[in-house]
Amino acid sequence: KQWYQRRVAITAGDVVEDIYRDMLDSFTGSAFHIGGDEVNFNCWNTTTEITDYMNQKNIPRTEDGFMELWNEYQEKALARFRTANGGKLKDMVLWTSHMTEPKYLHYLDPNIYTVQYWESANNHQLPNLVQQGFQVIMSNYDDLYLDCGFGAWVGEGNNWCSPYKGWQKIYMNDPKRILTEHGVTDPALWSKIVGGETAMWTEQAGDKNALFKIFPRTYALAERYWSDPTTGWFAAEPRLVYFNSIMEKRGVFGNTMKPEWCVQSQGICKLNNL
């Protein structure tokens, strides 16, 4: 990854275009996700090839300078995608990053880019994005990251985004409520949230354990974003338990939600003080 960051910082050439062509041949649809997260300025600043290039172009080795370099690559990559796609763009999706911070958001065109939002729900980027006209896909890690709450894989203890995100918390990921808490109360701006997506990162997930981490929690998000319910998770539980059992009969085995007796006796297993 660090080698890749060194190369793409100063070029978006034939290799990038070939990758786009391969992906466009394999995947159809109206959108294309180009990533854009975890750019490492320290990596760039310690790579002679990059610093020489910046010196030749009189780009300062400051945060603003590295952002200028990043934008240069972004524009070249976008041009390469357009060429690979027969002269047309799709709905280009990218992650929140340093470039989507208010100070640097001017580099991006809301008519071209949809932003997939992975920051926490209370981060200042979210209201600014919708106010600046960007469409947003919600994937805020504090609610929607499914790999959270397990043991760390690069150290000890739990992983960085712990604790575990239960289906109840995911169900309550209401973008209108979140924006209202930021002071955004205009329904026209609420509509800038065009969807939500849980994220199951695969550092610790494979074909033997992915499904129980993904389901039934993602079912909860599906009801939230398809139905826009006015009630909370408590009212949704019987539906979700039933749907999970239906999916198990179809061979999709997610995490067990409760004992079988409770599945057969809906409403009896709930604590009375909820």
C-alpha cells in the first residue's frame, strides 16, 4: 500500500487506467467507488521521487502543498476513468478523508462526487457536506462498522472501533435525527443522504465467519433505510427475528439473535422495563 501511495502521488497513468478498464469490464451499474481514504503524507514526505517532483513544481511540503498534490492526482485519475469509460463518468463515490474536510472540500465537485461517510455521527464533516450540496452514503463507523468489538489484529486488546455494534444500535442509525442534532432541519438537506451501508472489513473475516458478522445486523439497517420508521428497535424486533429465521431456511445463516423458544414465543422474552 505504501508503494502504491508513492507512485500514485505523482502519476495517474496507464496502469491506473488499465485497472479502471478491468473493473468496468467486470462490474456494471451507475456508480463507481474510487476510494480516496488513508492517504499518508508522511509516506510522501519521505519519498525522494515525490519531494523532488514537488520541488520542481514549487509545491511546498506543507499540508496545503500535499493537498494540492493530492488534488492533482485526483483530477488525473478522474480523466483516466473518463477515458476508460468511453468518455463518460459515472456517479463517482469516494470516502470521507482529509479532502472532504471543510478547508479542502472546494477541490471536489458535488455534481461529480457522492461521499461515503465513515467518520463518527457527531463529526463536523457531515452537516457541511450536505450544506455544500454533496450526496452522502452513511457508513459512520460508530454505528455501521461490523468488524468492531473483536480482538485487535495489530496489537493486544480490542480493535480500534470497539465496542461491538448490535443490531439495535444499527437500527437506530436515523440520518434525519443525526442531521437534526447538527442543527440541520431542512428536509431538502435531509434528502442529500441517499442511503446507508454497513461495512464489513475483511482483516478478520473470511468465508467461514463473514455471514454471522454481517447478518442479521445488516437486515436492521435495510429496514431503517427502506422504511424510514418512526418507531424504534423495540417494535422492529419481532419482524427482524422472523425475517432472520426465514433467511436461515433459505441457507443464509447469520448470528443467532435469541433462543429458539423466544423465537417461537414472540414478546415474552423482553424485559418488562424496556
